[in-house]
Amino acid sequence: MKLTLGFSPCPNDTFIFDALIHHKIDTEGLDFEVFYDDVETLNQKALRSELDITKLSYHAFAFVADKYVLLDSGSALGFGVGPLLISDIEISISDLQNAQIVNRKSEIVNPLIGIPGKYTTANFLLGLAFPNATNKVELVFSDIEDAVLEGRVDIGLIIHENRFTYQDKGLKKIIDLGDYWEKQTGCAIPLGGIVANRNLPAEIQHKINRVLRRSVEFAFENPKSGLEFIRSHAQEMSEEVMYKHIGLYVNKYSVDLGEEGKKAIKLLFDTAMEKEIIPEFERDIFITDLN
């Protein structure tokens, strides 16, 4: 059976899916047609129910919980892995809270913030921490640093490997939004997960769940097995940076969410519904055991 599968070209995703799509593990008869897209494109595809299996932001998942079910493996949660707000000038947190900063031209402005997508968890955290910071423009995540440097935006909200490169470009961190979440909740921050279309038969959903876990476990046991595949999709990253990226986003929650991971996800959604950032929903979001 062939299924459509979407994930990002970032090292954490290619690390996780290498064994699955290259049949280094038993896929139980499943084959995959793969689509490589940035996270917001994947979010938009999920909103349109285009794929059988996809990576997506947890923020976006709240809008498609009626269409997709969350798998136990493949998620990106953790401590110290959250998105960062950066700029090329010094900006205080209090100024950002008031949505008034002094820009590079010494003008007092409502800062324009470059975000990696409306439905990203990064944007959710930005809204949670700074509800007044509403002047935003959506950009591809990999273009945000340059947009700040070129003065097209005042502040950038960066994710993925840009956590490792912004300082080399002379950019300054305003706040780590993952750290903000951790201090508020004591929980890991849920960034992205892997979901399966609810239209798939339950036995296929569970087969995907098993195969995905097998792929993640293979990757941990054979970390250099997918090196060439990972490198072929990475954006001019050195091997050291690629594996730093993987180490940051692939961890025990990627093998299995467990109760701790599920608690963090539920808290994220409960907080977002309370603040009316996402619509209320009652659908069980986690894959359930077969009877």
C-alpha cells in the first residue's frame, strides 16, 4: 500500500524518516510517496487534508484534530528547543510587551515581526508571551535572518537550525520563547508532531505508528546510517551543525510521547483554548489502542 507522506527537509525529520522511506526497517508492506516542504507549507496541506501522513506544528494540529490523529512517535518536544526572537539592535522585553521599540532609524515604531507561519507553534508562543505584538509578516523560516539584517523586519522569530547561526551573523537574542513556556508550565514545549489521516483504516493507522517507531529506533541505533540523505537536504550545514540540530529536536519524546509528552500537549491546547488562540474541540487527539 502506498501512502503520501510529508515532512520537512530539516535534519531532525530526515534523520527520523530515513529508515522508513529507504526500507532499512520492516515497513509491513507500506510504501511512501514523499513530499519535502517547510513546516508552514505542511501545515497548510494538513488544513486541506492533502496527505495521508504528515509532520505539522502542534499549533496547526489544533485546527485539524477532526481530520488527523497524532501518532506516538516522531514528535519534536523538549527543553531548551523553543523558538527565539532576534534582532540586529538591542530590544528590551518590556518594550516588546508594549509593542513599541526604537528601531535602527531611532524612530519609535510598532515592530514588524517576521514569523515562520501563522499556524506554527512558534507563532502561538509569540502570541502567548506578547499578545500586543500583532504586527507580523509570514516568511519562509530560512529567510527570516536575512530579512532582519536587510531591515525588512524589525524582529525575527526563528526556528530549526537558525538557532545555531544567528549569532554568527551579528544578530542578538531578545528572548527564548521555549524558555518562557518552560518557566510558565514546567513542561517540555511541544513543537511538531506526526499525524495520520483519520480516513485511513484503524489497522493502517496502527501499522504506520509501529513502522514510524521502528524508524526512529533504527536512527538512534545507527545515527550515521542516513548521513548522506540528511546532508542532501540540509541547508549548507556542516555535519557538526546537522547533528547538533538532530540532538536538539530528536529525543525520548520522538520514540514515544509517553504520559509526560501527552501532558505537555494537552496543556498547550488547554492554554491556547483558554486564551482563544485556537478553537475549542473535544476530539481525542491521540491514537488509541485497537480493541
